[in-house]
Amino acid sequence: MAERSAPIFLKYLRPDKDFPTVWCEGCGIGIILGAILRAVDGLDIDPAQVGMVSGIGCSGRMPVYADFCTMHVTHGRALSFATGLKMARPEMKVMAVMGDGDAVAIGGNHFIHAARRNLEMVAVVVNNMTYGMTGGQFSPTTPMGDPSYTSAYGTVEPAFDIPVLAVASGASFVARTTVYHVMEMQKIFARALAKKGFSVIEVITNCHTYYGKMTGMKTAVDMLRWMKEATAPITLAEDRREGKMPRGVFVDREMPEYLESYMGLLERAREDKERLVAAGLPVP
Amino acid sequence: MKNESGWVAPSTPEHVLGLVEEAMKDDEQLIMLHPDWCKSCALCVDVCPKDCLEMDGPLPRLTDAKLCTSCGMCEYLCPDFAIHVLKLRWQKG
Amino acid sequence: MITAENTALSLDRFWDGNRACAEGALMAGLRFYGGYPITPSTEIAEFLSWRLPQEGGVFMQVEDEIAGLATCIGASQGGMKAMTATSGPGFSLMQENIGFACMAEIPVVIVNVQRMGPSTGQPTRPAQGDLMQAIWGTHGDHPIIVISPSSVQEMMAIMVRAFNLSERFRTPVIVLTDEVIAHMRERVTLLDPASLELWERPTPEKDLPYLPYADTPSGVPPMAAFGDGHRYHVTGLFHDEHGFPVVSEAAMDAWTRRVFRKIEDHLDVVCAWEVRVGDQVFGAHQIDHALSAIAACEALIVSYGASARSAVAAAAGRPFATLRLQTVWPLDDKRLGNLLAASRQTLVVEMNRGQMLREIQRIAGGRSPVRGVLRWDGELVRPADIVAEARHG
């Protein structure tokens, strides 16, 4: 059944910002932005109640294009700024968009604590296995042995498995997808935005300009074909995945959500103060 | 507004939205491209399940309108919001 | 005898500086604290951990000082008055985000309870070694306001001033105190809410187009809180009036000039100090009256923070004038220069190797001799040492 559908998500792009975007041709970050906007559109929420906070790097350039309340903060600290914003404005939908370096290198500490705290928020990790903005150095998610501009002889350290890190840290919704798998990505974003808890979505993205060029995948097309071949649904049993990287929803569980717990604390504090005042004791 | 190749050239989202809504009034037109935003990455060409897009110089071109099913994959995969499917065939779920 | 009745009626408390800091901040409208414990500031967090929720605010103990300041800035962007408290090692960690608050012009208050440094230093002993860091610790040319209390009562009142300046000028404000003020107990009187003047950040009209970084006569653009209806972009990159990143020399030059102008054009509001000669007290606006009094004295003793207590003790009963700086940055070069020029000799008293001393020497410009009475071993400067330097130095 055909439906007329205007690209209404265009409404969520800043009307006065110059396009085309700053990213390289074929860069998956633009695909992620589109998926986020479509997912937000599905929420039917006032864009002025949506917050998007990014760190530093190519993915950090995303929020300026989105017509929400947007912040482009210091490297690795997006989750912390987003935490403060969410606590000040609990009714806002808050997203943090980070690169692999931003989220699990310099931002690693904030990543694990935000997951542990489980404050309602959507953390998108744009994983292109490189530090693109600075010209292609390796990151904690660069596969071991791969060359880069700071690993001419190949890296000698293993890479993080981001969903595993997020699950271990306590996040309540954890997923991995790729920019090739756009429909899956949109559905995962929609679920994460509706989840009452801390969601981590790793999106494998193509940096053919640096990572791909150094590993034999010189174009966006090459890299997206690789994503299709190199990943398999997590719903398949492990022995049927042929050693491919699992994608899909790793965990969707109920954990105590931080705001809800804090509201309980506020109630206890309020009662305590009332008790003091009723007893004629000074506050402070 | 259309130039002689049939394409339009906007530069802000506000402008594009108006052009798309205008293009939707034409029942014959299946997709719309705005060349100012296209960076020639060819992801749309590669992902089309019906292989009905090809690169014509720097821009993609619909080769055979009868093949297009309006699935929307070219639009979803475009990183630059440069191509739009005007009558989207949705499969829910 | 203390009863519930007469305790509740009294406005007097016997508090240490850290408690006074916490309560002063609450009276100023603090509603978000994000921070990490560190000696000798920890008690500020401990008090706020139960006082802020009592007042309906948010207290968060986060994973490190970097997150501490970042959560505060995020909360301030959401419209809450926010602060963090720390000491040297944590203050060093916060420098990058202080710069972010300067660049994005987001109000926030940072309390640095100074201890000996560098590095781990001596956590339980006072120093004033972070002055230049408070001013220049974050990279790049940036304006900032740094203020310093000298008593527990002033610690409470200065928090109101800190938030007021932060809101009005859309800037981070650093309250530079030290372990002496933080841990000493003095009798304080609670501030009277009815007579408190609280300044709020200027806000834009709700239904009109809004440029978040447009120039205004004061140099301070109105600031819309996220969630109140206006959507805009905040970034640490150089940006234009829309908040969009720019690279043109003209735009970056314009921004730099405006943010310095927004504070430097208002030194009469920002700069506070007190000149004492005998029983007479002259505020920053009474400089002309102070000049002749200073000229008649043997020496002018310049100081700030806990060291001002040493200065005042040294001056008691002697023909010495004291200049106690409450605002330690920016410095009103012109008016301070006149004060210094009137003095026969100037001594600068501080617990460091001479950070304010260099500034005072610069401002005096050779018009009167300026020397330091300095100490950096974890003890207050002795009044006797100040007297000796004044008379025999």
C-alpha cells in the first residue's frame, strides 16, 4: 500500500543552516542523523523538548544541523553535560552523540558511570574505528593489527566490544547496528527513545577517507558492503554466526532509573525538613 | 524550480521542503534530487534493490521509472538528504 | 538555656566556612550541585548532599571533577543556578570545562578551597597558590571573575555575589577561598532573604526570533534556557550570533572583543575592595576619600582571602592602611593605580610566591615601592612579619 510521504524529517533540520553538510562524501554520520530525525519524528514531540549533546570529532558536528536544543561540548564529556541538562529538565528527551574515541577513550569514565547510573538518556556511539577529525589515528575500537596514522606497523592492542562494556556497566538498553542496516537502526533508535533508562546504541559507521583507505575499502560503497558481510543478527545462535560481529539488541532490561530514584530521595528530604520545621527546629 | 536537466538547486532545508512538497503534486515524478547537496557517493545506486539508479556524471539518475518500487532505501541511505522518494511504499512492522 | 523556641528565632549560627558557603549558595538560589569530594572542600558537598534535596534541588556526586563541572554547566544551560566545589588537583582537572563555560557564556560558580600545591601537595594546609591559575588556567584569551572572602560571614555573603555576577555577565565565577576560611568557625548571621538582591540571567522574549550570541549594549546576550521554547546551538568553537561555528577573522575578533568588553566595561560593578585606615572604611566607590588617608600612613598593606586577616591584625593600632581585595580578578588598574600612587610604600601579603604581588607591582608602575610579605609553607603570614617588613624591610 503506497502512502504519500513528504520527507517531513526535513523539518528537523535547522532551516537557516548552510547545507551540504561538512562531512566527506558518503560518510555514514549523515545516515545516522537521518535515522535519528525519523525516530524523533515518530515520537511526536515538540523539538524544543529534545536535547542533543555531542563531543568532539566528526560526529560532534552532527547537532548543529538538527533543529533541537543542541550542544557541542568538550571531548569525551557529552554524557556529563547531558546528565546535568536532563536533571535540570527531566521532561526533555536527551541524546548524547559521540564518536568511538569520544565515548570509550577519553570519555570512558563517563561512559561507564552514565551506564551504571542509568539516567534516562540515549547514548549513540558513532563507531568508525578511527579518529577521523584528526586525520585517521587508531582508536580503542580499531581491530588489533590494523594500520593507522599512529600505528604504521599495526596496533598491538585489542579493541573494545562496546555493547559488552555497556551491558557490564549497567545500561538498560544496549544495541549495535550499522549504517548499512538503516531500517534496523531506525527501529532501534525508536525503542531507545521510548526506553526509560540509559540506552547505548553503537552504530558501525564508515570512514572510508581514513580507516577504509588504509584497510582496502576506499569508498563508502566498499565499506557498507563490508558491514553487510561482516555482521550477523544477534538472534542467530553464536555457532551459526560464522564468527561475524553480532548486531541487534543485546539487552533490554528494567534497572532502577536514576531520576525516579532521585524523586524518591527528594520526597524523603522534603519530609525530613517538614519534620524539623514542625518541631520548631531551625532549617538551616 | 527546475533547470533544463529537470533538477532543482536549493541550499537550505526550508527551501528544499517547499520544493519537495511542490514535486509531490506531480503524479509522474517518483524521486526528487537536489544536486547542491549530493556529494556523488553513489550509495543510493549501490543499495537500490531494483538497480534502477545509475550515476550520470556526478549525480544519480533514475534509469527506468517502471522498475522503481518507491521502497525508500535510496533516501534512507543518502547521508546528505539529497534524494527523496515522493510516494513511499511502507511496510509496517 | 537553648530551647527549640529560642533557637528557631535566632539568626546566628556557629559555622565553618564550608557550611557558610553551602548555605550562602542556597540563599543565592543554587539548585544544582555536581562534584567530587576533595580536602579541604569536601564538607561543602556533604552539607549540600542533604540541604539541596531539602530545598528541592539536585545534588550529584559524580565520577570525577571533570564530570562535576560538566554536569553543572549542563544544568545551567537547562536554567538552574549551578555550582561545584573543589581544591587544587580537582581545579586543575576542571580547567578545560571552565574554558567551555567562558566560550559558551554559561553562568556557573566554581569554589576552589585552596590547599598547598603543586600536585597532591598538602591537603590540609592553606595556600593561595592558585590565583594565576584561576585567572589563566584555561587556555586562550578569556575574561573571568575571581572573588575571595576573608571571613566566614563573608564566605556566606560572597556566594550571593558570585551567583549574581555569574548570571548578570553570563560567565563562570571562581570563588577563591582557602583551608583557613573553610575550616575555621565563626559566628555568622543568616542573610535576610527579604533584603537579598538576586540577579538573574537576562532572558529573551519567548515568541520573537532569538539570536543567542547577538551583541547588546551591555555586551551580554540574553540567554534562553533549553526547554523553555527556544532552540539553538551551543558550541565551544568560535561562533557567530546564531551559535553556528565560524572561521572568519572578523567574526572571531568580534566575539573576543565583545566578551572582554562585557566585563571590562563594568568594572564599577565587578570590582569590590575595602580600604581601612584606623576606624575608617572606604569602599571601592569612595576612592577619593581614601587617597589622603592612605598618604598619611606609613604603609599600605594589600591582601585578600585569609591573608587579609593577617594584614588587618598587623594594621591594628598602627598607622598602616589596608587594601583588602574582594575581587581579585579583574583588577581595576586605573583606580587601584591611583590608590597605590598615594601610598608611601606598599606591601602585598599572600600565601604564595608572589602572584598578586606581581600584579600590584605592575599596576603601581614604579610610582611607589611595592614589596611582598609572602609565605608558602602552609601557615598564615604572621602579623609581626608584616610589621617588620614595613618598618625595617
